[in-house]
Amino acid sequence: MRSDDSTNNKYVPTAMSTSALESKLKDLRGKSNKHSQILTAKLASSQSGQNLLHIGTSLSTLPPDLHSLLTQLHPVLSCAETTEKDYLQRLQRLVNCGNDIRFEERRVDNARECAGLYEDLLAAENKVRTDASQRRSKDFSWTTTSTTVTTLEENHAASLDKLDQISSLERCAQITLFLVQELQASTDIVATMTASSNVVIGNRESSSASNSTTLPSMRSSLDKDSERAQFLMKLAPRIRHLESDTILSLSFWIEQILKRLQDRHLSKSEEENDDDDGGFDSPSENELLLMLGNCMRGLTLLGRSIEVENIFARVAIMPLIRSKISMGRLDEGGPRGECAGLKSLLEDMVASVASTFGSVLELAEVMFDLGSKVQVDLITDGVWVPIATALMADAGIKMAIFSPGIASILQSNYVVLDKFLSELAGRLLSEQNLAKSHTTQPATNAETSTEQLYFTPKISAATIRRAQERIYSHSKTAEFSKKWTLPIYYQLRFGDCCTRLNKAIEDTRGEGWTAEVFTGDSISANTLKNDIGFELSFFVELYDILLGFWRPDVILRPLTNRFLRGAVQLVGRSVAFIKDGMEGKLKFGNANNNNTFVDSSNGTDIKSSSAPLPSRLTYSWGDSAPDVAAVAWELAILETSFSHDYVSTICDAFGSGDNTASEQNELRTLVEEVLKEASGQIHPLVEHAWKDIIVKLLIEKCSGVLAAVKGVVATYRMTNRPPPTHASPYVKTILRPLKEFSNEFSLRTPDYIGNEWQVSVLTAVTDRYATAVEELITTVQRTEVALQNRRTRRVASAGTSDGDKVKLQLFLDFQAFCKDMQELGVDPSSVEGITKLRTLTDEAKMLQALK
């Protein structure tokens, strides 16, 4: 049995002692406690574990059989579910009722808003309709229409009625603007709802399915409705009609007010001292301006600011322009086509506009001055654009102003219009504040009390500056500027300058540097000679041409770069002409007009119609040291003036009135850089003239006398003359050309040249002089040796031989040469070749000492 039981069980317990079992049990209990602590710690650190720990104490109260527990809970759960569904249905009904109430409240609010909008629409329509009927009536009058004699109070009351009528039109414009904005918003709402209706219907089932598990809430917004939008869309034709009628009324009154202001101005001009003002006592100018402000604001609210500008230009400015601009008025005070009356014409137009409509311009400028964004710009679009259009519209006037074909006329026209344009805003806005009379006649108490409340515009310098900036930035100004044929003007001016310079060059070639080629006025010539220091007529003519670029009657600001480039080109052309002549590439001198030249053999004239110019009549002025020095001095003056005085002339031509200090400094810096580069080609030419050409010419002149050194031998050989006591006469003539040249041009030598050129001449001449002396001494020594071999040498004159006399003469000549060199201001020891001369004449020096 024991074995059978062991086969039926999974395992058979082994026999263990009691102490081992107790130890095993103790070990298992320790592990159980340890794992219990770990489990408790983990349960305590989590939310679900804490919940289990809380309900752990209540588990002991549960029945032992869970099935019986579930059986007892089924009725309770069923009752709870039924109650929940009932409460949910009641909540849904309450939410639906609340939403219906909210929807009806919204409909009531919409109805009230629509009623208000409709009332505003009716009121605006009635006001515009009334105004339209008054505008169409033939008995329109600014004052009372009574046939009896009216008083000033009655006229003032009528003016106030008119002011109230026009101010109500501004209110109509505000109503219209609001209705139009609401209509646009309603159109957008209907369009959005129509576009999204298909999407809403397609997603309705899925939305309802997803929302079935959620509780209904009053927090959800109501569905959008289009009742209010549809109501406004039904009123769309009337709103648009109201908008057009309001614009017509406001435009009409702007025209009438502008005409009224013009009539008042004409009446005051014609009957200034007459008590009878022709019915212009009422409304006053301030009342008219107040009405005009209402009309302009009304049109601006409706987005028709361009209408205000167009009406002002058409009613106020264009008639004035047409009455003043004509070819006869343009040529007034001068010959046909010279536009002598252009300046007076423009000043007359500006004065007329400022006196008649200056207050209107100030009112608009201040009322719509929003910085960079200006709604109504009467200065630019109302005044400047009509004037510019009138000047460019007529073909004859446009041709006379912009393309006269004569440079002086074009320049004068440009300067006049440029100044007119730069001062336009200031003249239209500032002059009205200087002496404005608000009341020209005694005002009643009512008028005084109301006019104290009127808005008075204040024009500041910033306002004028912004208005002027708008004029310059307008597209019509750019179009106006393009009408000028400025490149042609520059070509005409530059062509005249080139003609003057070419004629000066040709005359100088024919007659030399002493030719009088200056074609300007004598005052300019004296100024250039006395102040700047020019002596040659050619350079006076050249500098006068350069100054002519920047005369007020020649220069134009847009052509500054062209004129500056032209001045550089003329200087380069002149420098090239001088350089070619200095180097012998260009000959001076020419034949007579009948191609006649003189035959030097018999003194008769030989005529030839086709014979080339004989070479004997041409010369190279570069072979004349005085001519080269004179021209080099003029070039040095030109270089200095071109890089200093000429810069100031250019900067002063533009003035500093409209330029800041930084802009003036920047302009001077740029001009200095350009002219410095251009004048840089003069400096090397001056140095070449002095250090190369003049040095070469003076070396040849001074060295020509050195042939007389050989004559010293003939003076004492076999002549039995006594030993010399003075230097040879030719020594004084060696450096005479250099002395005369230095004395003549000592005050006309550039500072940067110094005396290096003199040292160069003396060095070359001394070298040649030393070579000649050396050759002479060698010859003398050979002769003495030959005579000594033949034993024919005789002692004469106290024992001094002919050779010693020659050497003594050379020593005296050397001393005189050094003295002449010192008179030139040059230390002989600094000149190469002096050492060699001193060595060659040392023997004669010893002979003189022995003597």
C-alpha cells in the first residue's frame, strides 16, 4: 500500500529531522517577511497600490462567496444606470432649452442692431435726398432766400444752417462707411458658411457619434447663423446707392465752396474799400473752411481722397493756370523763344494760389498730416501736378522750356524751375501764416462766439519739409525731370569750351607763347593774373575756361559729374599739348595766310599754293630754356590752383544753404580726390622740364664756351708773355647763361624743384671743363718733353716756362670758375668734377706759391 500511494503522488517527502524542518520554516518566514516589506513599499509608492492598501481593511467584511455578492449588486447597478440615463435626458433638454433661449436672445440683439442700421440708413438716405433736392433747385443761395431785406444775423443764421447741412453729410459718410464695412463682413460670412456647409453635412454623423459619450454643456458656442448677414445683403443696393449719392453731394459742395472762396477773393480785390461786399458777408471764410473740412473728411472716409485732389485741381488750379500760361506770357519781357517771362509767370501763379487757396492748403496739410501716410495731398496732386502737366502738355511751351536749342536759355529755364520747385511747399504754406486776417468786417456776438471754437491750422517747419519731400518723390516730378535735354546741354557747353581751347592752342602754335589768346573779359584776365599769378595768355584762357564750368549761369546740379569730368579732360588735353611741344613732337610757327615764306638768299617772297610749310619757319619751343621754364612755372601754378582754389570754386558753386556740414565735407573730399588724380599728371611734367630739358639746354649753352680752353696754349706758346695774374676772359662766360637764367627765373621756380637742377648743370659743365683742362695739360706736357729732348727750351721771364704759364693760367681760371659757382649759391665742394679740376691745377698752385 505504501508503494501504491507513492506512485499516485507527484513526489514523496523525504525524511527530515524536526530541527531541520524548524530551521527551514524559519528561513521561509524570513524570506516571506522580506518580500512582504518590499511589496508594501512598492504599493505605497504608487497610486493604485495606495488604493489597494486602503481597501485592504474592508476585504474582511466581504462575504466569502463572490458569486452571491455579484447577484446582490445587479439590481443596484441596473437602477443606477436607469437613473443616469434619465438625468442625462433631462440635462440634454435643459441644454437645448438654454441654447434656444440664447439663440433667441442673439436674434433679438441682431434684430435691434439691424433696426439701428436700418434707421441710420433711412436717416442718411433722407438727408442725402434732401441735399440732392436742394442741389437741383435753381434758387440755390448761400444766404437766406427771403425777398425782404435781411440783417447780418439772419445771413449768419442761414450760414449756420448750411454749415449744419454739410456737417450732416459728413455724418452720412460715416454711416455709409460703417454700412459698407458691415456689408462686406456679411458677404464674407455668407461665403464662408456656403463653402463650409458641405463639409459640415459630411462630418455630421461622425461628429454625433463621437459626441454621444460626452455630456451636453452650455459652454459650447451656438451655431453660426446668417440672418443678420442676409438682411444686410438685401440692403446692399440701397447701401451702394447711398454711397454714390453721398459722394456726389460731398463732391458738389467741395466745388461750390472752392468757387465761393475764389469769388470772395475776387470781390475783395475789386471792392477792397467798398462797404457793399456784394453779398459776401456770409458765410465767412472760417465757416467755408469748416464746411470744406467736413466734405474732405467725408470723401476721405469713403476712400475717395483722389476725388478731393482732382476736384481741387480741376476747380481751383486748372482755370488759374489756363488764364495765365501762354506763349506770349512766357516770352514777356524778352525776345521770342527766350522764355524771359517764365520766372514772373511761375511767381504769379504761386502768389495767386497762395492768396486765394492758401488757407485750404494749410487746412488739408494739417488735417491729413499723418507722417509718411498722407490721405489728401493738395500740395502735390492739387497744385504741382496740374502746373507740371500744363507745362508739358502744350507742344510749343514744352519745346520752348525744355528744348530751346540754346544752352543759355535752357540753363536759365532749368534754374528757374528748379528753384520754383524747391520753394513750392514753403511758399504755399508759410506765407499765409504771416499776415492772415480772420475777420475783415465787424463780427456779431454769435459769429464771434462760434468762431472761437474753429480749428486753426498751425504749419511747422517739419510739415513744410514733409510736403516738399512728397513733391520730390512724386512720379510726375520724375517725369518732369526727364523732359530736360541735359546731356545735349552739356555737349553744347563742353563744345564751346573745346572750341575756345582749340583756338587758343592753334594761336599759340602759330604765334608762340607770347600770343594773346584770351577771349574773356578784361576783368577776369586781370583777376587771374593778379590773384592767381598766371602770366601767359594761354593759361589765363585755360583757367578761365575751367572756371566757366561753375559759373551760376552755366552749372546745373545734375551735370556736376559731367562738368567735373570735362574739366579733367581739358586739363589733360592742355598737358598733352604742352608735353608734345616740350619734347619736340609738335612744332610751333606757321606760314602766312597766302602760304608765303621768305627766301633768305635774296630776301624775295616765294609764293606757292601747294608747297608744304618750310621747316625754317617752324621751331621747337622745347629748345628754349626760358620758354620751358616759363611754361613749367605756369604749369606749377595750374597744379596748385587746380588742387586747391578750384576745389573751393566747385564747392562754392553749390552753396551750403541746403547742404549740411557733413554733406559739404563729403563733397569737398570727393572733388579733391578727383582733381588730385587729374593734377597728378602736371607734377611729373614740371619736374621733367626743370631736371631734364632745362638742365640739358643750359649744359649745352655753358659747355659751348669750353672750346676756348685750348686757346690758353696759343696765348703763351712762343709769345714770351709774362706769367698770368688774372683769369682768362672766357671763364666769366662759362656760367653766364646759368646765372642769367637763374636771375630771371629765381622767383618762378617751384619750391619742390629746389636747386638740384643747378647742381646737375654745374656737375655736367665741371666734368666737361675738367676733361678739357686734362686734355690741355696732357698736350702741354707732351710739348715740353719734345722741346726738352731737342734741347731748345729757353728760360724766359724770370725762369718761368711757357708750360708753367699755361698751368698757372688754368689755376687762375679754376679759381674764377669756383667763385662764379659760389655766386650761384652752390658750394663748389658739393659738385662732382671740382676735385678733378683742383688736382689738375695743384702744380700751378705750387708754382704760384713759389713765385
